[in-house]
Amino acid sequence: MRRRDAWLEHVAFFSELGVDGMSRDPAWSGRGDPGAPEDKEFAGVSATGDGPVREGLDGVRSDLGECTRCKLHTGRANLVFGVGNPDADLMFVGEAPGRDEDQQGEPFVGRAGQLLTKIIASIGLNRSDVYIANVIKCRPPNNRNPEPDEIENCEPFLLRQVDAVRPRVVVALGAFAIRTLLSSGQSISALRGQIFDYRGAKLVPTFHPAFLLRSPDRKRDVWEDMKKVRSLLEG
């Protein structure tokens, strides 16, 4: 019964998004298969044990160190770098760690993270297939918006993460991440629905999962954006 209940919850979520079918394309159904030959790439390990993409991310993390470049370091429990497939075709970028992320040292692990995992599943992928990071690596006090000096210190490391992973598609989650990545003062409503060129990838702006928890009626908009993402990956 437990597995059946989980499956029903999964289907109900897709229904809320407006998903009206599932793909039988082997290219999608085979993703995340533990026996697939690309598993070692997903783990970030080449045949010699040190894949070049993973080396790139390791170098960025090493340079970041136990960062004290801005005032945020004084209140953090953990620096939150990024997580996922270091050779991912799809990368998600959020705003900053929240309480759960600060405690666990991993992005998107709270309620919003659980919803993001479902959004990723809605296009036939697993969380381990993608790479997830934030603009800011330390939690701002009381989850306030990051300040200009904090962005100035953190953004170069995010750009290096993007360049190390070399995704084909970047999804910017929420107004703050969208405005930062696109260097734009426009609203999310003005930018959503468009596709932008970004550091050799295509950038798709969409709502942050935390916003969807407050406004579930906008899930359909995110599903439309994720269909664009799926089309870009397939194309």
C-alpha cells in the first residue's frame, strides 16, 4: 500500500501541473537506470577516476574554501555549494540557502526542494541527473534577499560552476535568480515564457518552488516552462 500511495501522490502532482500524458520514448524512460553505461559520468568519475568536469567543480570549490568574503559567513552553519551530476545537461539555479539547506549543506532539501524534485521528475529525469546550485552560498539572516556586496562576492563562483558543468539548459528559479543571471531589472512576469542565450546554454526563467507552495495555481505555468526545457533537451 505504501508504494501505491506514493504512486498516487506522484500522479496527482502531475495532474496539478497539467501533465496530460507520459512519454514512452526510450531516451527518457532509460534515464536514471542504475545499469546505464553513463553511470560513472553521473557519479563524476571517468575511467581513470578523475573526470575533467568534476575536476572543474572541485577547483571552484577549493577556491571558494570556507569563504569569509562577506558578512554572511558569520551566521551560517554550512556553506552550500551545489549538488548533482557534474556533467549535467540541465542545471537549476535558485536564490540562496534556507534553514534546512544551511543545516544540511545541500541546496533545495526542504519543502521547496521536495517540490523541485517532483518538477524534475515531471520531465522524466531524476534529481541525480541534474545539477543544482544557488546564486548565494550562505543563508541570509531570516531568509532576507541577498544584498549587492553578497552577490558581488558569490556570483563569480556561480558562473564558474556553470562553466564547469557546461549544461545545455539552465533553469533560473525565481525573480532574484532570474534578475541576477540576466542582469535585468524586469519582473519575472515579463521574463517568464522566454528563452535566453546564457554562457553557451539556453536559459529558461520560471517560478521558484517556494512560490508555488504559496501559490499552487501557478504550477501550470511552471509545467509550461518545463515543457520548453524538455523540448530543448530533446532537440
